[in-house]
Amino acid sequence: MSEPEFEMHIRLSREQTKCLRDWAGTIAAAHFEADCEPPGYCLQVSTGSGYPSCVEAISGSSRLDLGDIDVMLVEVD
């Protein structure tokens, strides 16, 4: 019998998603205004036993703490 396979699902709330989009939009607009290409961003997810999972967005030296998130392991067929 083979081992079950899993996917990791990471979910941001509607409020977190809006906050992320607004933050990234502001950064992109500033770069367009300066005639530069927008840098994009990285999402850093932290998870472990004993504390809730959380996420932070990073773009250059700018950081946005999005707080606690849902991280689930879902068994797939």
C-alpha cells in the first residue's frame, strides 16, 4: 500500500488579500510613476508547532505583516 499524498493549502482571508493587493498596488504605482519596472513581492510563510502560522509580504526593504493564516494539509487521490 502506497503512502498517501498531500497538498498544502495556504489561505489568506478576504481582508488580508485586500490589504496585500492595496500594498502591492501602491508599490507598483510608485515604480510606474518613477518610470521603473515594479519589483513584485515575496510571501514568507512561517509555521510550526506551538504557534499559529503567519505570513509576511516582502518587496525590497518594504514589509507587510499579514498576521495569522490557515495552513492545511489536504490528502489527494
